Amino acid sequence: MSEELQQLTPLVSLDSAGSSNPQAVKVAFWTLGCRLNQYDTEGIKTAMTGRFAVEVVPWHETAHVYVLNSCTVTHKADQECRRLARQAKRRNPQSKVIVAGCYAQTQPEALTKIKEIDGVVGNANKDDVAEWLPQVLGNDHPLLAVDEFTEHPVFDSPLIDTFSGHSRAFVKIQDGCNLRCTYCVIWKARGPGRSRTEEDVLNQLQKLVDTGYHETILAGIHLGGYGRDLTPKQPLVSLLKKVLLAFPELRIRLSSIHPNEVSEELLTLYKENPNLRPHLHISLQSGSSSVLKRMKRPYRSERAWEAMRQVSATSPDFGIGADLIVGFPGETDEEFEETRRLVEEMPFSYLHVFRFSKRPGTPAAEMPDQVPPAVIAQRSAVLRDLATAKKDAFERMMIGTEREVVIESQGAREGFRKATTDNYATVLVEGDFSAGTLALVKIQNMVDGKLTGTVSQIIHEAQGVNPVG
């Protein structure tokens, strides 16, 4: 028995969780928030299972340890984290509940006051599993492991070879942010911007390709800022060229970039490389220059309009998504109308509409002229209705065409599987195919607001991808 296992096994009642392995500690994971959080959860799993005798079980099963990787983008994310922590403790009162991640990093003292939570582990500490896991299991009082980020942190993340619950893998290539948008706490939660080295990115992608993944999403908190901290500096486009050359069969998707980071060089890369998925998610936030200035965003509405035009000119079926914040302090009817007009006139395929949420310690939380909740709700409804119409028009345009897809999970309709197209639409595919399979699909119809189609060709059958967990 290893020294680490000896540290863990005396500290839990193994019988209470009904473990099939009498020496294993049963651990359940849940992830809130962004793709980086999902990647980080896999990193924690990898570090934990590689060091200790751990059996990973689904969240809704009884476990010795529940690890909740948190988000704090909005107050609703905070509320959901607290709800899940209490739910886990009710499921097994003898268990240890750990809240890790962004909420833990920014509001640790508040979390330690919640009696159901046994450990609070910040982003700067969460990869140090060998340090905090034995402490949580051995303590009768809450563990607080939340260090401040150093001024110049180095990108550090374990390599993973699986992505449970997903047929497409996410790869964190950048973390942290040097911007100070007035509504945002993520720069505090994630620390200064830092980039993964080219060598490490390629090594991570190779492990996932070897496992059997056919598509991967390159993700970052400020993805467009990739490489600015490396020596020598390496722009995102340079990394993309090397990735596409090294993995000619792998489909690549970007997570999110700012309008001012949409360049001719990047769009040329999209035109010349069919394996670079024809889809971009734009971190837009507003269509009003005066609102963007109060947000302290690094662009104005003119650049946002130009970026949308440039992307849409690349291809008529290019998928374009965006984030928008409604009800930022001081937002007037005229400023909202600028955003509404941008949404109406540009060919978005989908939108994520967020109501402004006061984040503790941010300048925006203290700004005058806070917009009344009823006004925010009304404006949000306007944009959501527009988003629904945009999505419907974009998807109907694809009927009768053939698109490449990755098969995802069981569809909502019996006999169908959900699949994601190259331009980021959802289509229900008739038949039973393994999750992770890469295929060509003929899109035939739209039924009850959902595209349907049939597989015309299997490009790569899924091998080794485990969508469950």
C-alpha cells in the first residue's frame, strides 16, 4: 500500500459509500461554468487518480468526497454552487464537500461559513491535490487553501488523456487575464494572463488524438491574448498554423475571441483550412461605444461592426455567436437600441444574453444609475427573441445541405442522436452511432424547431472516447 493511500484510507468510512473496491476512496465531480473549468476538472481527476486509490463516481451517487469546481461570473453561478454543495452533504452527511475554482478564489471566507462545505480550494491551489486532499479528509474543521497568484505566474496544468462526459475535447492553452473590465472578477479568480508553450499544447493534443478524439476546442480566459507573455512572443495564429500542420486529421475550434482580435490573417487561415471549424464566438458584450467605454473593453462599436462583417464575408454559412450583457449601469434606451440594431442587422447564428450581475469588488457594482431589474428583464427579452429568430433563420438555411458533424449524446427523440455541425448548429441524426464519431450528415428537415438529418458517410468511427462520467 502506497504512503498516500495509507494517508487516505483510515480517514473515511469506506463501507458508508458502498465501494466495490475496499481500498478506494469514492470521489464525485461537478463542474460549473466555462470550458476552462471543465478542462481543470479533468486535470484534478488526473492528478487525484494518478496519486491515490480513487474511484470516480457520478455526482448523484453516494461518495466519500464531492469536488465542486465553481464559477463566479454571475450571482446565479454562486447560488448554484451553494445549492449543489448542500445537496451533496444531504446525500451523504459523512462525506467531505470541497468547493474549488473561481468562487473559492474570490470569496473564500464566505464559503467557509457554510457548514456543509469542508474545504475551499482556490484556483492557485487546486492542482496541488496531494497537499489538500489528505488535509480535507483528516480535518474536522473546514480547510482553507486559497493562495494569491504571483505577479508573473507560469502556466501549469497536467496533461489529460480523456474528457469524460464529452465527445469533443477542450484544451486549455491560455489562462488568466490582464484586462480589467469593470464588471468582471475573473482576472482576480484566474490571475494574470499566461500561455501554454507550443510544445505542451502539441503534447496535450497528441494524448487526446491517441485516445480517439476527432475534434478539440482550444480555450482560454483571454484566448486572443495567447502568446503575449511567451519569449519570444507567439500570436494565436502562429500556434494555429503549427497545430493544423501537426494534426492534419484533427478538427480544431476556437472558444472565444474579442472583436479587435478578428484579423485578416486569422480569417485567411479559416478560408484555407477546412479542418479549422467555420465558427467563431465573439466576446462582444455591447453594441454601444459609450457602454463599452464604461465597461473598459478594448474596442468600440465600430470595430465590433467591422469584425462581424469580416467574419460573415468569409462564408455565408459561417457560424457566429456572441455574448451580450444587458442592463450595464447607466445603459440608456438609446444605448440599448445601438446593441439591438447590431444584433438585428448582423448574421448571428446564436447569442448568449446575460443580465448585468453585480460582482463584489468590481467598479461596475458601485457605479451610479443602476438599471432597474424590470427594465433589464424587458431588454433581455427583446434580445432573446431576436436571438431565437436569428438561430432559426441560420438553421433553416442549412436544410438540404450536407455538413460534417461530431456525434454527441442520445437525442431527445427516440431513435436519434444529437450531433454538432462544423458551424456549430445542433442536428438530430437518425440511427445509433457512437459518441465522438465524425460523419457527414444530409440535413433534411426541421421538426419542432430542431434540425434532423441522416448520416451519408462515416469519416472516423469513435475509438476510446468515453462520453459518460
